[in-house]
Amino acid sequence: MKKYLFLLLTTLIVTACQQQAGTNQQTEVANITEATIKTTTAAIEKLHPNANADMINRGVKHAASLWRNVDGSENDFQQFCEKHFIADASQKELMFEKVSRNLEVLFGHFNKIALDLQRPLHEPLGDIIDIDKAFGGYSPGSHLIEDFYRNKLAFNIALNFPYYSLSEKEQNAANWSRKEWAYARMGDVFTARIPAEILQNVSEVGSASEMYIANYNIYMGKLVDEKMQTYFPEDMVLLSHWNLRDEIKSHYSKGADGVQLQGMVYEVMKRIIDQTIPKDVINSGAYQWNPYTNAVYKEGQAVELASENNDRYQQIINNFHAMRQMDAYTPLNTAVKRAFEGGMEITQTDAEQLFVEFMSSDALKQVGELIKQRLGRDLQPWDIWYDGFKARSSINEDALNKITRSRYPNAKALDDDLANLLVKLGFTTEKAEFLADRIDVDPARGSGHAWGASMKGETAHLRTRIPENGMDYKGYNIAIHEFGHNVEQTISLYDVDYYMLNGVPNTAFTEALAFIFQKRDLELLDMKNDNPSKEALQTLDNFWSTYEIMGVSLLDQRMWKWLYNHPEATADELKVAVQNIAIEIWNEFYAPVFGVEDQPILAIYSHMINSPIYLSNYAFGHLIQFQVEEYLKTADFAPEVERLFKIGSITPNAWMQTGLGEDISIVSMIEAARKAAEQVSK
């Protein structure tokens, strides 16, 4: 659906916000010996006898782990530390304020540069030519990190605001003040030295993957069966995988006819997964295509077209090699560790264990039986996207399209309505206007995304696909999701007390608010749901959606672990591995519920290509959403949303304890789903 987009610079520096410090054993790292560290520490303690000895030792060790031969000798290192260590609390606070201000200036402007350079790629501003791709893949901030080491600003900051490991943060969470949290986050900024050319390559490869997915459209009006019959509107063009998935969801209210259309979309998905899809039917309406037989026709005559030739998996390989180049330069020495222990501040092992435990719950069989009864048929693989628990599932999508197209004929209409939508959600007029003024709506080439600002004075951007005849319901639904991101982005930038705490612990938390907004999409269209089982149905919907995304997330995790075990794999070998892993996960966790084996459907997600190791954020987002929703049942929505997202980017468990008084858990959701299934079954 979306990717919570940050400038690569912000991702690599502020994601460094959670990386574990340590000394890289590389030839370009100076041999700052333990003896030198001790000598330097002792010298500073002598200069500042009243200073905190632990902070001196921690700061010296942290700076030493980053010092390289090019930075000077061991004697130079000691002299630098003696000169720049700040013992006076007021002087340290002054330095913190100045560094915070300057980082906001740098991050904010580089973010804006990247946003503007990538506009031709993300917005429908005409044909994309090679020069657009080149500028879009350029990372203007890729040299900033190394520049800060060269001019020794990084060492000054690292020395005075040293790093705390995740376990240390968790241990201190209950006792730290907001300022101490902000100091700790500043200590997270410089923990790795990655060469600028590697950062630039990651940016370019990532941009190419973004473009590959943004242009992966299927012309649905050109799909035919063996009788050359078409089933979808001539002008329907759907982006993979988001719009294809949403098309499946839209047919649950259409009975047997809907099942037939869902089955055809599923055949398209399988062709994309196994790469037998003819390359020339992608993003083109020049041919008619039968996804069942893979036959292609031109003006009614059969023609031969080559398949896509594993391009999908080559994109993953390209991202893997680009990100793997970073491994030697970071203490968290795999992309998997950086994504989980770094970005999410949750270990991959813990995440996998939690997901496996959830997907092994007997409550899933109970809910699966309920869905089967409601459908009046056996479950099909695509029912992982069963949409019948939502209020809109009983509403014909054509009726919804009519409403959204009339209300939002273009991006400006949605932009003009943002404050009104916030007032409907309970925000004061003043706050609604404040937030709406700091969010801009843009039409998108792809399915849409939310791009937050990185400094005050700049706006967040909500992007969603808006056809010439107006925003259809699918686009509206995605837009409300992205709007949730934008509201979080704006609150957690403007209302947080320290810039170093801006944002959320990880992107699962912004996904949670996006999901909370998205589920209120009909309410925002002034369509009330008076169903007495409303809350039970919402619980079941979240529970089933969590089940779906956890399997996909597990596939993403295991695919990346496979890549690290097979670093020289070809795209063809990866394709086989991904399909095998997807089927293994399906057979273990889905076949017992669905009654059908050997399905590859989990491998359709576009995030695996253009958002490496991101999917698990959605899974945690569902868990957090559920817990936040449970909390909001007894609280005022808008004021509590403001309070929660002013907490900022402390660690996930600390955020949950501060905001809700509990840790992240699957227990309450599973139990609630059992009760909800019993209620709805009556």
C-alpha cells in the first residue's frame, strides 16, 4: 500500500539512531588501543574531576570506535578528546541545542531537495526520461556523513553524546527525563562510517526499484478468457500488487460473479510471481492476454511474446548487493540486523518468534470457518484479503466510486477538505487547520505514499492516484491511510519537545495511525455504520489482516536470510527460492485454515522489491493499532492521538508503556478475536 518515505540521508543517519556501536575491525580504522582509551579517559577525569566518570568512559570509547587512520594518530585522538569533552551541564545543553538546530536545517533541506528531484518520478508530470531517473536516484546528502567525520564534528558529537545500546535504553527508560532521551538519540546519530559512493549506490538502486514498481500496471480491460470474453472495464489499469489486491477485495459483494473475477486477478498474480507474464503486457494495453493459458493476442490473432525474464527478482538481487556493501562498515553487519535491531529496535528473531506464535493460533481456524460460512463456499487462496468484515464490503464499489469521484475530482479538492476531515475525527478547528496547512496533496504515479517533512516550515506530502475522472474509492481508501501518516508526521515533528525525538519509535507506529485513519474512511464520507456487531467485526478484520501480513513479512525475512546464505545467487535461483519459501510458509500456517496447499500468493507483494525488509512494520503496525484502538475506546480520539504522537521516537516498548501502559503483545488480539468470532457467529 505504501512506504513511509524518508530521504535516504535521514534513513541512514537517523536509522543509525538505533544501531549498536562497536569497533569495526578494518584496515582504515585507526588502532585506538584499549591503553589509549584508558589514558585518554584518565586525562579527562583529571581535567574534570567532578564530571561523571561513566559518561567520560562511554564518550571516549564511542569516539574511538569511529576514529580512523585518516583522522590522525592515537596522540591526536587523545588531544582531541581532552580539548572537546564538555563537563559543564549548561555548556553541554547549549551544544545540544545548537547541534539539534543544525541537524534540523541539514536533514530538512536535504529532504526537500530529494522530494523535489523525485517529483517527476512520483507525480504524473509527463513522460519520464533517463535524465529524470538520474536526478531522482541522486542522493545530495550522501557525502554529509563522511564530511562530518572529516571536519570532526561527528567525533565532537559522539564524544559528548555517546551511544546507548537498545538494552541500555530499555533499562533506563523508566528513569530518563525527556532531555536524557533526546541526548541519547543524539548519541545514535553517528555510529557508522559508510563511504559516500556506497550510500549513493544504495540510493540509485533503490530509486530504480521504485520506478520498476511504479510502472508495473496491468491493463485489466485487456484480460480475456478462452472465449475472448473480457470482464473488466476497458479503461481499468491496476498497479501491482496494491490495486490488484484491492480489486479482489472489491468483489466480495458480488457473489459467484465476483469469485470468477477474483480468480482471474489471482491468475495474473501467479504469472507475476513465477515471471511467466509476457513482458509486453506490463504497463501496456497493446495486447489482449489470457492469464490462465498465458496466450497473447493482437487484434484477435495469437502472437508470441517473451516473458518478463526474472526482472522482478533481479531488482531484489540489485538491492541486496547494494545494501550488502554497507555491511563491512556498520556494527550491525547485515541489512537484516540494521532493519530490525537498528530501524525497528526489535530483533529479527523476536519478530519471527512472535509471528510464528500468532499464526499458530487455533483462533485462526475459528475465524476461517466463520469466513467460509459468510461466503457460502470453500476458502480460496486470495481470501487472505477477505474484506467482508468491513462495513463497506456490503456496499457496491460503483456506488462508492460515484461518491469519491464527485467529492474529489482532483488533488486540490482533497487538499481543500483535509481540515474538514480532521474536524470530523474530533480535532478542534484550530488544530485541524494547523495540521491541514502543513500537509499538501499531490497526484501519484504509483499507488500513493506519505512523505513527511524533516524540518519545521516544510510540509508533508500526501500522494495518491487520481484518474482524470476523479478519485475512485481505492484511491480514496489509500489516501486516508496516507493522511494518517501525514498527521503523525506533522504532530511528531511540530509538537514534540526536542527535535532529536521527532518521529516515532519505528515505522510500525506510523502504520498504526495510518490504519486507524483508514478504517474510518466511510465515516469520513458521512456514511454511518449502525451495525451492533461493529466492534466485533473491526476486531476480526484487524485479526485477519494481521494474519495475512505476518505471513508475507515472514517470507520477506526468510528471503533475506536466504540471500545472505546464498550471496552469489542469480535472479532465477532467487525466484525458485522465494516461491519455495512462500509455499512452505503457506503449507505450515495457511493450508490448515484454508484447506488448500502449495500456494505462492504471499510472494506477490511489491514491497519485497521496492521497500527492502519493510513488511514487518505493517505486521507490528496491526498489533499496535489494535492496542491503541482498544485504548481509544475509553478516551477522546483526537486529543489522545495528539498526546500519543507527541511522545516521539523513544524505544517501542518505552513508547507503549508511556502511551498505553503496556508492552507490544499478541495475546489480547487473539483473545478478542475468539470472542468476536463467537459473537458474530450467533
